[in-house]
Amino acid sequence: AVAAGRVEIDALEQEALARVHQAKTALDGARKQYDRALALQKKGSISQQNFDDMDTAHALAIRNLETTRTTLGVFPAKRLALEARLNVLDRQLQDGTITAPRNGTVVEKYAEAGERTAAGKPIIKLAALDRVWVKIYVGEADLGKVRLGAAAKIEVDSHPGIPFNGTVIWVSDQSEFTPKNVQTRDARADLVYAVKVDIPNPDRIFKIGMPVDVSLQGFPEFETPDSSR
């Protein structure tokens, strides 16, 4: 529609230019007739009626040229209005194009292609699975052994005997009761501190919600394996 609008404006402008050219030609003819009538009037060789007709025709030709030239001035404004409309359409297209903030894997869909949805409503759940993290809990007595940047060993049932490397990236500064879904050697009523371990996952071995065993550097269970990944 916008492209058609541009073509239409160009065509109308060409028509206006043609009318201006015609008006110039008509004015040239009217001016010659008027100059001739003026010369004849000085000699008294033309009637007043004929002179008035030539004078009127000359004045009308001047006015017609001015009018046709004025119509040319509307086309820049029309082009600006069309470009403004195009900018609005482009912005609407941009606003209607959904882009992810980063690369990732779609783990859940909330709408299908072609389905109408409201503004601000989630479309998909996107997970960056190239790196994952696991939250573990450490008792207060062992908290002094945990430090940021410390190495971790992660084991998963799907790859028995193959340890994976991790790194401690966060240690909570507030204690909490041991969550029910965490298995520890101590009583569940004991206060613990949450620790987050970052795990590189280039091969997508680790999945969301997958249970793993974690050993931290500085603890007896931790051993740096020769075949760590």
C-alpha cells in the first residue's frame, strides 16, 4: 500500500508538472496577444472590447500558472506524510516481531503459531542450557570451607563414573531450614546455607530439574578426577 502510494504521488506530480508546462505555454501565447493588443491600442487600431478581452485572457493565464505552480507544493508534504505512515507501519511490524533476548532452548510453549495473544502475555519459556546451575545446602559448621570460585565435582546417574566440573558462584548470607527435597546426613530441622554451583553444559547433558550429586573443594568427598569434564 505504501509503495502504491509513492507511485500515485509520483504520477500526480508528473501530471501537475505537465499542467504547469501547459500553463506556461498558454501564458506565452496570451502575453503575445496582449502585447500586440497594447500596441494596437496606442495606435487606436483596436476596439476597447477586443483590448479588454486580451487583457482579461492575459490576467487569467497568469493566475492559472500561479495556481498550477501552487499545486506542486503539496507533493513534498504528501511524501512526508507517506513516509511518516511508513515509519509507523515499520514500528508496528517491529513491535509485532517477537525476538528472544538471547540464544536458548524452548522448554515450554504457551501459544501456537497463528493464535491471538494479549500484550505482555508469555509466549514461550526459554532456557539457556549451555550453562546450568544447581543449588545445594551446607550446614553452618561447614560453611567456613565454602568459598566463591571454589571447584565442585558433579555426578549424575545418566553418566555413571563420569565427573563434571563446576564452580561455586554464590553463597547465601542467610540461613534457612533444610528443604524437604534435599537429602542430607543431618536432621532436617538443622539450619543450612544455600550455595549455587555453576556447571558448563555444552553437550546438554544436564536437564532442568535433574537430580545430581555435588562435592565441593575443601570437603573430604571432593576429589579432582583425571577425566573431569
